[in-house]
Amino acid sequence: MSRPRSQAEYLARLVPPSVAGLNRRSLLAGAAGTGALLGTGLLAGCGGADSDSGAGSKTVSLGSNASDPTPKDVLAKVTAGFQSSSGIQVAVNTVDHNTFQENINNYLQGKPDDVFTWFAGYRMRFFAAKGLAGDVSDVWGKLSGYSDAFKKASTGDDGKQYFVPMSYYPWAVFYRKSVWQQHGYQVPKTLDDLNTLGAQMKKDGLNPIAFADKDGWPAMGTFDILNLRINGYQFHVDLMAGKEAWTSDKVKKVFDTWAGLLPLHQPDALGRTWQEAAQSLQQKKSGMYLLGLFVAQQFNNDEQDDIDFFTFPEVDSTIGAKALDAPIDGYMMARKPKSEANAKKLLEYIGGVDAANITVKNDPGTLVANTGADTSGYTALKKKAAELVGSATEIAQFLDRDTRPDFASTVIIPALQQFIKNPKDIGGLLTSVENQKKSIFTS
């Protein structure tokens, strides 16, 4: 399936906040608040290429957050393809996805691997602006199959490229067709419809909405979509950039609405991983799940055709239901790789058609970024996902990619988990968030 139109529109509609005004002190404060508390040793051992990985070396190291079976397998196949074509051995250092994300500040300031997995958008530009990532503009000079919009999403504030996109995926509400057909459920068009559907699912013995937030980030997707539906895309972007107050009536309405939906969510979410919540959907114990397309990784091959989704329903008719989260995943280079030449060769391969085709064949949970890839083998689910992204009016990257890393990790994660635990003191919670936001964004 040809997707240039959807990709171009997808990236053209990204209006990321600026990282201007950030300084090293605030970055280090974020590192102290996240990595230092969460055990940086889990990432400090990376940078796995030995001292012989400089000039003339045939090795390169890659720090990976692809810890789940499917993406880990895909990366293994991609690096095997690179090794076969280049003769360069890749030492892949895989760290649990959540640990990798929470410790990234300290990791990049220590001895990172030559190449590492990361995200487009604010978080890429943040580390580029801090001098914690390597310039890969010359790699982009050798790439093809990417629109100017994809290149823009890979470009730092200084106009240089620091990121090579690999894949992207939309967030939506997923369900099993067979379960919905069995009970005669209809896709909800409005928030009232969603509440009515959830109540019926409860009567039918299902968890209406699978839910998990043990790792801290999944609940951000729920906040994002409610804020986009209730207050619109521009307010969401401005809130993420620190330009709007968390104590405003608009943000309070988001949490009030969410509190009304919590009884439909799978209980005890703070003790559950997203994989476990996805498995409850796969096992037909839950009726639906708001998550990224990667939810498909938790289903067996013979169940892929039974997965379907809808975009989160309308809350305000004047805003509609066209905005969504659709993050881009890819790779960056360390600021001082042990083997810069090999790192750039690896990035060139990762950004090429061969790597994209490997991903298409082996990962049902992502859409490849390179338009030159053969997507004729896309499942019906992936084709529909590409169409959803193409029809969106605005696209966000996801909360912890659209705002400062230190704010997302040290303030938002505990705040959302506190809300899930006790949704009654919204005012006090948002006052605390706003006070911390002011301190971080003005530091």
C-alpha cells in the first residue's frame, strides 16, 4: 500500500514545542530525579564496543530499548542483515524499555553505545540541544524514501539531523472483532456512547477498558487523548511546552472526565504492565484497550485478523475526534561514538529499504517510515492504521516525547499514578504539578 500522502501529512501536522531556554543545570536536575533514583547501573554498563572499536574496527555497539520479544527479534534480524552486508559486527545491549527511558539522561552523559534507540520530537531535540547526540546529517545525505516532513521530524533546532526514523504507530482503542460480534457491540461515536458501552460490557462480565500503569507511561496516553478531545491540539501542545497552567479549568475538566471513566477501567492498574493488560484483551477478558498499534505484538499470528480499533470518540463536537498520538521511533548516534564511521554505516542501513522490509515482515505492531519499503504484505490492521494516521487533522508524539524529559519523569508519572490511586483530590494534585512545572520550566 502506498503511503506517501499519509506520511507527509502526518509529519507536516506536527507542531512540536521549542526547547529554547533549557540549560545544563535543568537537564542534570532531571537526571538526578530519574536515573539517579532508578538505578543508573542498569544502563551504565552499556557502550559495549571495546577499546578496539575505533578506526579500522569491525564492530559497533547499539543500545536498545527493544526488550519485548517481537521488537527484539526484529532488531536482531535487522542487525544480522547489516552484519551480512557490511562485515561489521553489532554488539546489541538490550535494556528493559522502561528502564532505558527513565535512565536516558545519565546514560547519555556517561559512556553510551555508538548508536541507541530513541524517539523523534521534543525528546530528540532536547538531547541534541544539550550536545548529547551526534550529528548524522551526512547519513541523511545517503538516505532515500523519506519525505521532507520526515526529515524535519529528525532535525534539531540547529538545522542538523540527529535522528533516523524507523517506524511509527497510532494510538487508538483496540478490540477483538469476535468478542464484539458475539455481544453485538457497536463502535461508540461520543463519550456518552462509550460510557453506555462500558456499562454493558460490565454486565457481560468483561473489564470494559483494559488498563495498566505499572511502568508509569501508559496512562499518559489516556491523558493525551482526553486533553486533545476536550481542549484541542493547540492547547495540548502549549500545555506540554509549559505555556498553559495545569491549574486551569480546562485541565481540571480533563481529570474530572477521566475520573468519571475510571470505574470502567481494569482495576489495580498500578500493579500491571501494559503487556499484561494487552493479554487480558487477547484472552477475551477485557472489551477494549487504549494503546499503540504495538498491542498487536501480544497476539498470536492466527489472531491478528481478529484485532480491530476505533479512534477515541468525540467529547466536544466543536473539537471533534480527528487528533491523535502517533509517535515515531528510530535511532540516534552518541555524541562521541567509539566508532563513528561504523555507527553511521549502521544508521544508513537502518534507514534503508532492506531494514524497512525486514520490519514489515516481522512486526505486526508498527508502520515503517521509509516509503520505499514493500508494504504489500501489510495486514488489514496495519493498512487501517496507516489510513487513520493519514486522516488525522493533528498528530502528537505522546506526552513524554512532547515535553521536557525531567518534567515527564519526575512530575507527570507520579502525578498520574497518584490520580489513579486517589482521583478525589484533583485540585491539590494539579496545584502540585503546576508548582513543580514552574520550577522546572524556569530553571
